[in-house]
Amino acid sequence: MIKNKKIFITGGAGFIANCLMKNIIEDNTIVVYDTFYRDTLSSSGLINHRNLNIIKGDVLDFELLKNSMNGADIVVHAAGIAGIDTVIKNPVRTMQVNMIGTSNALEAARLNNIKDRFIDFSTSEVFGSMAFRSSETDQTVAGSAGEARWTYAVSKLAGEHLAKAYEKQYGLPIVTVRPFNVYGPGQTGEGAMQIFITKALKNEDIYIYGDGNQIRAWCYVDDFVDCLMQCIENKKAIGESFNIGNARAVITTYGLAQTVCRVLNSSSKIIFKPALSADIALRIPDVDKSEEILGFKANVDLDEGIKLTAQYFKKTN
């Protein structure tokens, strides 16, 4: 386990970052750097922890970011614009935060001489619209210019390339992670799982945009964080990229809505609406590399993950 380290987390008020912090905050100093546009932290029970320092800041503010990172041993760069609604409404900021923000974080890490680890959060969407058992060495896809879905993917892919360049040119200890549909307690934003569960708990109509035939592999957040910890601790991870997901928990979007209703005994109606933008038809990871190098295997299956997530939202809503 990590001990006596100063860990700097961009996007630290977010969902995944808070799950990570619960694992490491007792034995380390945590600096959260975030705009608090999305805020899981305030209701997480960690907000007043003795080992937590909070800096309200934007990754586009290079000087504040650089100065705030001073003295850190580990950087987890989880800040970014996500969620298709947000991307459609503000594609310029999406590109700026995901590209320039990542550039700022990498340069700040170089100037602060980060020695232990720099974790760069990318996305599974870099594999394009048809990603079946995508491995880390598969070709990434840029997508058509101007299409909102690819605005997000391309901005994240640019960040990946820059992170690799910093590793090669400056020796920064980079690890890139590509999350595949992570969900769980504390999730904020526009994720399908969170929306379906909160609607189902209230027996409200569940809307599916498009035909619902899109196929996803759903990864419970505790499993994701277990692998993330290995990315931070295991020296073999440095210089690598990892697909992190649960290749067993595969289902269509329509099937997910039906499963949520079944597991939660909900009477919600499932209603179809026109697609908001281009969508990804198939997204299933090949996770052999993370198992081989890090010993990672996802443990939480879909029904159990839905129940655990629903318990959280019952308490908070």
C-alpha cells in the first residue's frame, strides 16, 4: 500500500477520484485540485479529513496548477470534460480542458520533478464506434471532424499522445488508463447507469436515445480502483497503457435498462428517443494485459453492482 506520499489529484472532487481517495487518504496527504463543477467530494465523508487539502482551480490556469502541485510525489490527472450532453453544449471547452489541461498538467509535473507516477486518464472511446475486445495495441480512431462524440474522444487521444511524448522526452513516469463504462456509488454526471438506477428507484420513465442496441461492458468502480491502485504502485505499469473494465458484464443499453428494472423491481417504462449524436455501437475491452502485468480481474458482476449502486442513491436522494 502507498504510504507517506503526497498525492495530487486533478478532478479530485469527481466520482472515481473519491473512490480512490478512500483507499489512500489515511496514510497519505491528498491535494484535490478541481473546479467543483461536478462534486462527489462534498457528500463523500472525506471533505473534512485531516489529510485532505483542497484547492479550487482550473487545469487551464497553468500557474496555479504548477504551484499547487509543488512537492507532490504522485499525480493522478483525472480532470476532464465528460458526458455527451456537456460535450454537445460546449465542444470548445471540451477540447480545451482535455487537451490544454492535460498539457498543463504534464508540464507542471515535469517542472515539479514528479518521480513516482503520473496517471493519465484517457477513455475507451479512442477505439472508435466498433470496439470488440480492443487491446491496448489496437489502432485508435479519430472520427469525423465536428461530430460531438469524436470531439471528446480526439481530445483524450491527443492527451495520450502528449503523455507518451513526455515519457519519452523527459522520462516522466506515465501510466495511461482507459476506463470502460465505470459506474457505482457517488457517480455524478450523465452516465446511463446512474440515470437508469435513479429513475428506476422512483418508478419514473427511462429514456433511451437511439435504438438501444449499443453494447457496453460495465465496470463497477471498486474493481476499477483496484486496478488503478496497481497502476500507481506497480513499477511494471510505468510507460504502459491499460484498458480497465469488466469483459464479463456485457449488455445492450436496452438490456441494461431492463436489467436495472428487474433487479430493483421497478415499474419504470422504457421509452425510446432520437439519438443525440453519433454513438458507439460496440465497446468491450480486452483486459488480458492488465491481468498479465498487474494481476487485475474484475470481481463485481452486473446485478450485484446495480444493487450496491442503488443502495447509495436510495440514501442520497
